Amino acid sequence: MFRIKEVISPTFLEAITLIAAIVTIISVSIVQFGAVPHLPILFSILLLICYGLLKKVSYRKLEGGLVEGAGAGMSAVFLFFFIGILVSSWIMSGTIPTLIYTGFNLITPSFFFAIVFVVTAIVGVSIGSSLTTVATVGVAFIGMATMLDLSLPIAAGAIVSGAFFGDKMSPLSDTTNLASSIVDVNLFEHIRNMGWTTIPAFILSLIIFALLSPSVTLSDVDKIAYFQDGLLETGMIHWYTVIPLVVLFVLTIMKVPALMTLALSSISAIIISYFHQSFSAPEVFKILFEGFVSTTGIEDIDELLTRGGMQSMMFTIGLVLLALSMGGLLFTLGIVQCLLGKIESLLKKVSSVIAASALTAIGINVLIGEQYLSILLTGQAFQSQYEKVGLANKNLSRVMEDAGTVVNPLVPWSVCGIFITGVLGVATVDYLPFAFFCLLSPILTVLFGFTGKTLTYLTDEKVKV
């Protein structure tokens, strides 16, 4: 994206006015009118095209910017297709149900908040969706906290922290795939590199939640038994269903390309599914395209397990292509270059580049309230700056998640913030101080930027610790 050359040089006033107009269009549409982000992004593209035509830029050049911008996301598109297939195949095989069932076995009367954090993290990694995790097992834990007369804001903070740990670190997560693809970083290399900030944030959060956990008697275990019984009724809980996960880990260690790793793990999952249930060929093809449909009759279990398929990724793919097309226009019209030029003198050091990119991701979350755009626009704007200071792209992909993905639920008017508040019944401002993982992640990524620890440089591609 950063290699797109500008065809005009707008004034700073023009550039900042256009950015302000785009932020207003997108934020008002999403926050005020509840629109999906696709439409306001499309309106913003039309605004940029009109500006370009007024500046006497040919439509052919504007169209070229759109196409070149969208082209930068094609690797992500193919990964998303295989992620959809992987999710549906892992449910078919019982891999995801088994991982979730195992997570519920960890529930004990001691260290309630810490256990809630760990279990939601396991479920989040298993299904790759923070909001689904919150809406299912998160609701169950809020109910348990209510019955035990425990702090609901702390419980919600533990749920959100665990769910977004899973969203950030799961190879099934669309944000994880998006962040790695947008700056051309191998998916599993991206996940490994995030460990430098994510693991310390996880450990610190776990300790804090353990210290905050009161000594209680977990007398009402109905909700836990409810989930576990429902999962057992699927007939998919078996030890061998973790084989597709093992395949994924082994191929990752062998550094097999992400697309092939996802494909081979999906194939192994389809084979495993025949150990305990029989699908016809047409049924398999339908599940891989449309997703798995759970029919246990238990609403929460069906909501948790009805997902996946290529079709489920179309929303994200459409958003990615539209946002990247808008980014292509922003670069073609010289708007991003103009704005970065104003702060070029401040971006000479590694620490300042990392801090600026982190603040940009946070700022987009606050101003627009959209998680995907915080990743996409930050990646587009700062890739060239990271290259100039000699940093490998995986440093940027890590910052995009540390300050983009996990910050969105902390913003009351964001997509995630509104959803979580509605589902859990706890205001965003109430659980915000206790969402320790989400608070620690951007702090650690900026801190490591200033210390130079755990950064990877283009010169040797080795992690410096």
C-alpha cells in the first residue's frame, strides 16, 4: 500500500478537512445510526473520488488507486476463505467443542475471577470470536457472579479480557489474520511475535484477577453443568478430536505457509469427523461453504457452535476490500503522505514510530469506534515509517493488535463496547478499569518500543531480548 505514488499534493488544510469529513461520516453512521461500516466507507470513497475529480485527476487514475489498494488485501481474502473452512471443519470434527468442554472443567470455587479469565481465553482461542465468547459463556459467568453476589464489573472485566486474548491470539480470528495479512507477515509468525507482549499481559492480568478473587463456595454449578451436558449431547467430545489442532501446531513449527497449514488442518478435521458421525459428500460441501449448524436444541450451545464456512467471511472480506480501496485513494491523492509529512521530523526514532502507530490505532478506535479500521488504516499509514527506521513488519502487525484489536471494547460508543454492554448488562465505563489485559497490551507494546526489547529489525530478522 505504501508504494502507491501520489498524483497530486494537497494542502495540509485540504488533507485534514477530508480526514475529518471521513471520520465524521463513518463515526456518525456507525455510532448514531447503527450502520455496518461498509456503507459509510463507500460514501467516503465517493467523497474522495469527487475531490480527485475537482482537482482534475483523471477517473482512470482514481480507479487505479482503488484497484491497487484493494489488491493489497488479496492474500488476506484467501486466508479468510480458509479460516471459514477451518472453523466449520473443526466443529464437524469436535475439535472446538472438546476445547470448550475442557475449559469448563477448570472451574473451581477458588480464584473465581482468575478462572473466568482463563476459561474465556480458552473459548476465545477455540472459536476465534470475542463477541461470540462474551455472548455465550460470558453471559453464563455473569449469571454465576450475580448469584454469588460478586462484583459484576470485575467479572465483566475478566470476561472481556479473556475473550479478547482469544480474539488476538487465535489463528481462527479475523482480526489476527487481517493484521498479519495487511502488512504481509506470516500468520503464525505474527502470533508468535505477539507473545512477547501478550504473555506478560496475560500473566499480569491473571495475577491481578487471582488477588481480586474472593473466597467463595461455588454452590450453584447449574450453568456449568448446563453447558457441559449440552456439549456432551453433541457426541463430539473425544480425545482424538484434538488431532487437527496438533496438525496445526506441528505444521506451524515446521514453518509451512499459513494457507497450506489451514488447508491441511481442515482436511484432517474432516477425516476425524467420520470417527463419530457420518456426513455425505454434499453435506460436507455445504458445511464448508455455509458453515456448521448445531441442532442440539440448547440455545446457547447452538449459538456457540453454529458458525464457520466460507460464506461467514464475506462480511469481513467486503469490509477489508472497501477499506483498502479507500486507503488506495488516500495514498493516490497524497492525503496520507501530506499528514505524515507534517510529523515526519517526530518519526525519526523507533520508539516514536511505535508510539505514533499505537496512538493512531487507539485514536481510530475512539473517533470511529471500529476495530477493523483501526487495524487497516494504521497498517496502511505506518508501514513505510517502520521500514524507514529499520523495523520488520511484524512489529507493526503486533502494535496494530495491541493497540487496535483489544482497545475497541474499552470505548463506550464502539461496536464492541455497545455490544458487550448490551449482552452483559454492565456499562463499559464500569468494566473498563478491570479489563486488565486490554489495558496492559497497548502499554506494554509502547514500553517495549521505548526500551527496544523484543523488537525485530530488517537487518537480521532476529528478536532482540
